[in-house]
Amino acid sequence: MRSTHFKKLLSLEVFHSYFGQQVCSCLQFIPGESTKKLQKRFGFTLRNAINGFSLYADSQRPLADCLHYISRATGETLFDFRIISKDDAFNTFTEFPLDWMGQIIFDSGVNAGATDAGMVQLTQVLSENTAGSYTGKLSLRFDDILRYQQLQGYAAFCLRFEARTTQWQYFVINKSRLQLNNLMINGNKEIGFAAPQPVITQSGEQALLFSSGQNLIPLSETPKYRFNLVNGVVGDEEFRKESTPKVIFKGLPNPDPGRTGLVNISGSKHLSSPMYVYV
């Protein structure tokens, strides 16, 4: 029986500020046809992780000798992967141009740089190619794998994504008999909402719209901000100082990436996050 000598060749991890702890588990990496052939012929093993994968070589040789031999024998110079998103809202909660509909390209030979965590961060390139049903492509070149080998003997790569920022919009619809004369949103001193404006919703209901205006707030899977709807005190200043606003709705909802709109801010288009609050 042939013995195996697996050596870790490389690892890749994906981080995204939308998720808690920035661990992005919604992307899958599927070997391309040429990489599948290399796996079958030379015994490479792919092990999936929560937010990425590791690739192992079955070889007694030093990894440099192994990759150089494969390159001479096959003409291949890289491992290629198709990137597939398991979350349909990935392009919505990720900071991409609004009018972009292509694929994300990562190539270890293009603008790679070391991160604080000791991993080599790959720079994304946004392609206009819409062919295929995948989110993007990943190429890890043999020369770069050898160049970025760590002391432990393998190359550690990472991809980083930023959460999209949107204008948050709360549509407050009064279904009760409460006298709401001075509604306000509070809860975070750094993020303010403009004074409410009376509007008519798409369903024809009267509402008060609270908007974060030019203050765009990042989306997140788990709530990072907690806002309350309060009814402020009206009257003379002395009375206001001694009184506390009444909480009408504690813990306003956070945006759903699947529900967005478009808004124009200072001549630029941005996504908005409409939310409906019934009191």
C-alpha cells in the first residue's frame, strides 16, 4: 500500500465586515477543470474550512520541487477556482458599485500585500464579464505560493470585503390613538436622523419618514446600532429640562439586505434601507 505524505501547500480565508467577527462563510471555492486534473493526477487534497479552504500536496519532495515538476510536466502554472456565493444578497450587502453586474477576480500575481495577521491579502478586480453562474474567480500562482511561504512552510492568503453603507429610512405609521407630537430617534450620539417628514408610502399609508440623510450606515448581519423611537416633550424650556421623553418603540429594526431602494445624495446614487415601524 502506498503511504501518503501530505504537506500543507496553502490556505485561504475570507473576511467580511458585514458578519460577526468578520468571518465570511457564504463563499464556496470550486476547483476549475485544470485544477481538478492536477488533484486527480498528483494527489492534491482540498479541505474546506468555515471561511475558506486549505490545499495539501501528497509528496515527499520539497514543495518547490513538487510545483516545479508539475509545471514542467503539465504546463500549468496556477491553481484556479470558481467562487460561488451561497447568499443571494452577497452583492447587496457588499460594497460594490451600484451599476456593476460582473464577476470578482482575485489573482495572487496582482497587487498582493501582507496583512497584519501575516496573511497575504489579494486585491479584488471587478470584471464586467457576466458569463457563467458564479460570483468570481480565484487564481493562486505556483510562483506566488513559493514566494509567500511562511516559516511553517505554506502560503497563507486572505480575501477581505467591506459591508455596504446605505441611507437608513424609518417609515413610522401610527395605527394607535397615541398622540405623537414630537417624535424623535435616539440611541447613538454619532449617528443622527433628520427631523421627520410626512410622506405617503407605496401602499398608500400616511407615515413620518426618519432618514439618516447623508450619514450612510454600514449594513451588518447582527445589529451594531440600537435606536429607539421616542416621543419628545413639548412645552416651555423649564418643563422640558425636568421631563424625560417617552419610549414609543424600543429597539427599532435593522435593515434587511433583501429590501433596498435608490436615493440621490449630493448628485450621487446610493442604496437606501427602508424599514416600516407600526405604532
